[in-house]
Amino acid sequence: MLVRSLLAGIILLGGALGCGPGRGGGRRRSPRKLTPLVFKQHIPNLPEFTMSAAGSPEGPLSRNDPKFKQLVPNYNADIIFRDEEGSGSDRLMTKRCLEKLNMLSISVMNQWPGLRLRVTESYDEEFHHSTTSLHYEGRAVDITTSDRDRSKYGLLARLAIEAGFDYVSYASRSHIHASVKSESAYASRSGGCFSADSIVQTPQGSRNMSELSIGDEVLVVNGDIVQFSPIIMFLDRDPSEIRLYVKIKTQSSEITMTPSHLLFIANDSRGNAPAGSKFQQGFHHVIFAEEVQPGDFVYVSLNSSKELVLEQVLEVTKTIEQGVYAPLTHVGNLLVNNVVASCYAILKQQSLAHLGFVPYRVMHNFYNAATHLLQKIDVAPLRAPKSSYRTRQQSIGIHWYADLLYKMFSSLLPEELLYPIAFD
């Protein structure tokens, strides 16, 4: 029964949370000029509780409420928490709120070097706000900069919008108010992906991740052989989505992934590189990108050759990028910036995640075979358009198959196998 539950669950999480974040072309766009909000302005220009903003309140959470366990503490050292009550409640928030707040903290440090984000209020259990406040659900934060310079608050509000908060208001001169939709509204929006300007190798040469389409062939590792394999779907694809990324640098390369994405490392039990460099023969296993540390060993293909070598991770940093892309290949991995990476995220089991997509791979192969057959039949009404499959699959957002499996089976997965979605 446990095995059946695991198999059912992995079907979903191998990629439902496939990715979570610029547009391609080989160059980064120049930074956009940010327009500060003015006093009393809020974005979107709608009431906070509308569906297009943060959504309706779902009711206050007491510490005895079963849903209270859904709140997570934020221990980000780059954020100052006022914690006026002394209970640690200002660190409690929903996972979505935590993700957006951590993204905002990076933006604040980039915008004003030496300053940090300051939270004056998050989860409220003492009813200091209006009866319908989202603070009672951990879905809202009141924020300032660490220097409390009110002249910066308009731009701080704009940065909060850029970080992905669903509603941002400059209604008070003492702080900025920001809130997010409920976890139920965004149950499968946080996942693992690559950035838009990540590079893959195709038979035609190097291409940006944002330039790929269904059916394009990219370099993968099949056993210990590096070869080309087609992309059969995008677990997630959204050029406009903004996400927090982990940037992992080695001597010859640099790969950018969302924190919950899986990466192959080859450390032995003592943290040393294993003997030999072949992928199949190494002690490789997958860990979340968030867990990668300097000193870990990853597999790299030097100069786009078909021979893998081990390189040590030199530096791990966090960054914010626009655009999310999570291509899935037949073998469940691919070379991104010449580093061997998994196609999957959230579930810390490469083999189980890959097994979960067997039905889709079978369906994909059947469709291709049927399409090829129909194209050979000399009857016009039966001919399948040559690009019908690719065109139909290029929608924005999480793929329907991955999304459906996540909604159906996520509760069956053991917590120890799942990404905790909490950033230090």
C-alpha cells in the first residue's frame, strides 16, 4: 500500500512543481526604470479581497487551529523582524508569503546596499487589525526599510510588486502593506525550473532555455552516454513569472535553478569526489539546489564534449530572475550550462519522479507514431498537421498533466521526501 501511494504521489510531484523562473536571445535586458508608488496608491487598483488581488479572507488562525501548522517561520538573516509581541509571531507566514518576502529582501539589498528589509507585522494573533485582516492568516506583512526612511517607501512598494506580492498598498506613511493569495489558490505554483538565459546544447548549437520548443533535441545523459534526446513537455513555462533562484558556480560553468530543483552531486560518504568521472559509475545522487554547498562535486561536460568530468562547486548565491522554464526529456535529465541536472523538483527521489511520468511518455510516443502514420496516408482529412503537437503543448504555466497529478496525490507523499519551501 505504501509503494502504491508513493507511486501515485510521485506521478505528480516529479514536475507539477516543475519550476517555478527573462526572456531569451542571449542577452539580459537592461534594468527597467522602477516607478515608485505614490501615497494612497495600491496595486492592483482593486480592493484587497477581490480574486484578482489577494482574494477573500478564509478566517483567523489560532494556534489551536489545524491550519495553523501551514504557517512557517521565516529565519532569513537578511530580514529584520520587529517582533513587538516577543512571541515570534512576526516570523510566521504562509509559504507563499515567505517566498515573496525573501525575494523582496534581495531586491532591497540590491537597491540600497547596506540596508535590509524590516517587517513590523506579519501573523497577528492579538487582533490589532480589522476583523477581516489577512494578518490573522499569515498572508500579509507590513514592511519598511531598516533605516525607516519614508522617502524610500514608494519604491519599496514597487519592489514588493516586482517580487510577486498579489496586493501592495501605500496606504500608511509608516509602512507598506503587502499580501498574497491563499495557499489553496496557489497550491502548485512553487516549483523547480531554470532561468530563461540558461544554455542548452542542440544539434544546431547552443540555445537559450527560452528559445526551446516541444520536440527540440537537447544533450542528456543516458546511462553514462551523452546524447541528444527530444523535449516531450514543459513541466512549467512562463516568461513573465519572477522567481527566487540559486546560482551554483564551478570552475568552468554556472547553473541557475530554483531552490527546489534537483541537481546531481557525486560526493562520497566523506564529502570527497568518487574515483572516476563516469556518471553511471559515480556515487551520484540528487539533492535540492537549496542544499548545494561549496565543495560539493557536480558533473560537467567541458567544451560541450560528450565526456563528463567532476568539478567542485566554488560558490552558491541567490538571485531573482524573470522567466521560468522546466523542460522534460525522455531520460529525465539534461545538460544546462554544461552541468548535468535533473528535470524534476520538489520530490527528492529522481527514480520515483521519473517513474511517475511513464504514462505521459507512453502517450507521447503513441501520439508521435500515430501522427507519423497519418501523415503517410494520402487522404487529406486524415492527415495530422505537422506542427499540431508542438503548437498544442506550448501553453503558458504548469502543464496540465503535472498540475492534475499534484492536486490528486500530493497528500500521499511522505514529508521527508518533499521540499520544505523554507529559505534561510
